[in-house]
Amino acid sequence: MRVLVTGAAGFIGSHLCERLIADGHEVVGLDAFVPYYPPEIKERNLADLRAEPRFRFVEADLRDADLLPLVADVDAVVHEAAMAGSASWDQFDLYVGCNLTGTQRLLEALRAAGDAESRRLVQISTSSVYGLEAMGDESTPLRPINPYGVTKLAAEKLAFAYGAGFGLPVVALRYFSIYGPRQRPDMAYHKFIDALLHCRPITIYGDGEQTRGNTYIADCVEGTVRALAHGRPGETYNIGGGVAISLNRVLALLEDLTGRRAERRYGPPRTGDQRHTLADVGKARADFGYEPKVAPEEGLRAQVAWQAGLA
């Protein structure tokens, strides 16, 4: 199978491309290098992939590139590309452009390519569509509390609209925050580890008792690959870790793993931040056998080792 992966140079996208190659597929990777973190980090993510004969990389922006030739030659698309992070209040147009307009142009290219029912789309969404409390299954009310969540929910609904209107087989995955080696530098675990390794203070927004059912990167990729093969078109699935853990507990674990004590500073909660998240993955388990396997202690140990190698 030939698969187009958007956001291929990113944290999750690069891991997914490597897994697809290892499974014997051909992969076309697309990325725009939108500079919300240093492009050299993305280049490092691509280093091993560029040597793979079954991998082809295309630097292009979904917002303005000619996408028809790319989608016409593939059997499936995994749409990982998105603007994430906490800057959506201040960069609304950028989030709308990357997360919604870019998605619409990809969907339109799939429609224009013809035989829409022959090209499967895995639309990557987020637990942020649930809002302040993301605790439960896919029937949980959708109440995003920041523009990022709003744009991702709109993109998810738009993908299903194209599925209903043009026969495109769409499966949507709602990721619950992903961590592990190559995690983006703007994400909390990366920031915590980097501060510990370099003896800098750590700021926790709120009381630190907010909890996350975060997902280790290998579990995320496994769920995505299984959904690509066996997810039911028209359905949405949670992809999450199996354990809820507070930020204070994460920081204590990281202190143990690094052998260093953190200088903690507490600030006011940030507008639009979730309070508690933990995915009910029963639907993914039933439909394609997804089961998170990596415990927080194991996953954090792997991320610390990776970041220590870069420090």
C-alpha cells in the first residue's frame, strides 16, 4: 500500500512513517515546516527516513500546494498535519488556515482525484474537542474551550461531510496528548525534562493537580496503524493511554529519573487548558484491538533518555 502522511516531519508523523515503512508500505511524506518550532528539529526527525528507498518526501503547504498529483497516486492518507500548542488565541488565522483550510483543500483533492471510495482517509483529531473535561468515550459532549479545539473539531466534521457527500472512507482518531522521544519542544513533558537537565526553574500553570491520560508515541502509532487497516468508515475513535496522572506526579517521576530536584514555580491556570483527560478506548479495542501498553514510568524513562542524548 502507498500511504500519504501529512505532517511527516513532525513528532508523531515521523514515527508513523517509520512504522509504515517497517510494515512494508511505501510512504509519501508531506510537511510545510511551518516555523512554530525550529525546522532543524524536523530535519532531524527525517534523517533516517530520507535514507529509505520506499520513502519520498515532499515539502509543500496544504494551504496552497497542488495536492491532486499527490493524492491521485496513493491508496490512503493519514492527515497528521496541524497547528497544535497553546498559541491559538493569539494566532487564530494561522490555526484556521492550517487546521481547517488545509484540511478542506486535502479533502477537495481527494474528491477531485475520482474513485473517492478507493482512498481511505484517517483524519487525526484531538481530545481538545471534548473541552475542559475529556473523560469518557466518543459520545462525550463536544465543547472545545480554545480555538485549537474548535478548528480541529471543524476539520473532523468537514472530513465526515466529504465522506457522506462523496463516498470517501473517513476514520477519525482523537489523540490524547502524545509524549515520548521527539516530542515537540513546546509540550509540557519536554519542557519539564529540559529544565531539569539544565537546572532551570519549572513553571506549572495552576495547582499541578490537573491530570492527563497521555499516550506514549508507540501506542499512538500502533492505534493509528490499526485504524488505517481496520477502522470503520464514518466512525471516530479515542486513542489514549490507560493511566491518568497529575502534573505534580509527572514532575516527581522526572525528578527520580534525572536524579535532580526541580525548582517549582506555580502560575495562574492558562485560559483554554484542560483540567482532566483520560480516554475510554473501548470502541478502538472492540473494532481493531487497540490497547495502550506503555506505562507512564516506562514512557517517561524513554523520553528522558532521548532528551539527555540531545542535551
